[in-house]
Amino acid sequence: MLTVKRFIFNPLQENTYVVYNGKDACAIIDPGCYFPEEKQGLAHWIQEARLHPNLLLNTHCHLDHIFGNKWVAEQYHLKLQIGEKELWTYNLGPESGLRWGMPFENYSGSLLFLKEGDEILLGEDKLEVLFTPGHSMGHVVFYDRKQGFVISGDVLFRMGIGRTDLPGGDTDLLLESIRNKLTVLPDEVIVYPGHGEPTTIGYEKEHNPFLAD
């Protein structure tokens, strides 16, 4: 059984997730920790929880979701895994940081590329990779079919969807991704978004104004 722990990091109020099982393995997803105290807080919690990170995953590579990639990779000796079509966005990260007045160093190790249908194992549990472009060209989400939750990055929010005015964004493609990959999931599936509070597929189908027929 997997547990999802949320941290809110950096001035863009990004959600970083640690997903862990009943043993000691865990995945760090979208580490947005920018300031030293944020990194220290994440490391302290992991140590107190007696976890050993063995996966570093990005839903997508906009700067607020990747600030902490390099630090996490070095701290826990991990390789970064991103969507197979997300490399262009990944490479823009440091330049975007300068424009936002938040310079940072990109992760520079080898990359593992994820594609639709891949399964990420976390002990005896698994996360399925769904390809959901539109907010960025190579965006992916991570779905736990057994427990009924999805780490949605910046695809779907409570009463909202990801912005599409950034390089690589496409509104029609994003809505197609949501309708073909997310709203087809059971209504009770919990959505853990890249910003804001969790929601459910059913709630968004009924109340999200962007998904109105």
C-alpha cells in the first residue's frame, strides 16, 4: 500500500510528493525545493520517516517542478526519470530560472525516459505512466490503479487545468489528454495536482468549468 506525502515548496507554491510503501522505499516526484531550508526540511522528514528514496520522477520539467532535481539526485544517488518527449522543456529550465530571478543548476546526470504504459515499481506496488501532453510537450502522470490515485502534475487541478501559454503548451491537446486519460478513470480516483489541494475525478467532471460539455 502506498502513502502520499505532500510538501509545498518555492514561491510558486508547487506540490512536491513523496510516495512510499509500508517498508522503506519511496519515490520523490517533482522536487520543487529551491531554498536551503526547503531541502533540509525534506531531508529531515525522509530521515525521520526512515525512508530510502530509490526513484526520482518528474511529471514535467517546468522550473518550479525541477528546482530540487540536482540536489535530490546527489543526496540519494538517483537518476532522473522524465517523459520521453520532455527533454526540450527540461533543457529550458535554467534559462527560465534566470528570467524568473531564481537561478539554479539543472540535473546533469543520465536520464531515463518514460513512455505511455510503462510501470514504475515501488516495492510490491506500481505506478502506471500515462502520457498527457498539452501543458508541456512530454508531460506524464503517475497512476496507482490499485489504490485509486493519480499524481497529475499540472494537467488537472481542483476546478482548473494547466496553463497553456508557456512554450510547448497547447490547449486543445491538454483537454484531449484530460478527456482521454483522466476523466475515463473511476470517479473516486484521487487527483494529487502540481499546485493546490487534492480533488477527485468525479468532482472535476461535475464541477470543473474547463471540462463542461
